[in-house]
Amino acid sequence: MNLYEILKRLESVYRPNKDEYIVLHMISKDNQVNHFEILIGIVLSQNTSDRNAMRALNNLRRDLGGIIEPERVLRTPVETIINAIKVAGIAKRRAETIYELAKWFKSDEGIVNKLHMLDVDEARKILMQIRGVGPKTADVYLLAVLRKPTFPIDTHIKRVLTRIGLALENEGYESIRKKIVSETHNDVDILMKLHILLIEHGRRVCKARKPLCNECVLRDLCSYYKKS
Ligand code: SF4
């Protein structure tokens, strides 16, 4: 199946709102990208809505005195961090990851430049060594911020790709990621658009419980639709 055709159709119907995607919101905010803050935003957005993640991030910024930076995190009591981010859920575990990230950024001021220079597999490996940073967090950061060719897969994307027939029900994250990156020939712009538009499609039409197949621009391509 042609991913480019899927992308073309999704592009024809959706205009994603940057404020509904925490990463798009943060990278479009100003020219000065705060990599530490973005990584924390991505950590906060796992397994919760982007809206709750943004609320948690804003609370954290407020409680750190207006700027999210490693030094401020490291001198802030863990209870304060937990309290600030609790709106996003699993606050204790996320707070631990935020401390780990703060230590990691503090340990090497040039770490972002080093990641820039590495290829995507090496950069993923380094990020995923940080406790609490999984493949999805690493991939969102590497694709959206460092613009490296990888493909983060969340529950919406997995569901849509499985229903269309581009992923198997029990296919693992790595297998799907590699397949999509290879089919798009490592094109970062295409990967980014696909990432956002498949989430948008999963949120608005290909919903978990009741997909709105009659409104779907992909139905003639979709295995789930053909079977049902
Ligand atoms: S036809 Fe239905 S199941 Fe298939 S992608 Fe569209 S909404 Fe999802």
C-alpha cells in the first residue's frame, strides 16, 4: 500500500491545530528551542492527552520560577515536582524521569550537539539509556526536534495502521517503525506529517471504540472496512 497516497488523502482533510500537539506547540513557540523543556514536555505527554501534558508543563514552569532548566529541577524538592505535574498522571514515575533528564543535561553541556552529529540509531540508544525514556519519547524528540528519520508510534497510529492493514495486530514497535521509515525513504518531512496526521485521524475519525468509517477518506484502502 502506498503511504504517500494515504498522506495525500489525510492532508486533504485535516489542518492540525499546533496547540493540540505539545511538541508542535513548543517548537513553534519561538526561535529559541529549550531542548530540556521539550523533552520534559514529551515525557509528560506519554499516556495522557496533550492538553493535560501542557497543563502539567505550565504548572512546572510556574513552580520552577518561570524557566524549566536542569539546575532548577535538581534543587527543587521532589514533592513540588510531583505536585506540579500530577494533572498528567503517574506523577511519581515521571518526576523520577525528569530528575534523570536534568542530571543527564547537567552532566554534559554539549549533549544536544553531540546527538545532532550522531546517526539516528546511535542517538536513540543514548536517549533510551536514560531511565524512563522509552522509544516513543526518544523518537518524538529525534524526529520533531532534531529532525532525524525515525517514526514515533502512539496508540492512535498503531490502531490506524493495523486497521488499514499496514501493521499486524501483534506487530512490535520496532518492526512498524522500521517499515514506515524505509517506505518513506528516510524523508523527515514526510515522516513528521504522517506522524501528526495519523494521530489526527485516530483522534477524529478512526476512533478506538467506534471508527467513523462512513466519514473516512481511507475506507477503500482499509482492510478493517472491507472485512466489516
Ligand atoms: S475505514 Fe474505518 S477503520 Fe478504516 S481507517 Fe477509516 S475509520 Fe479507520
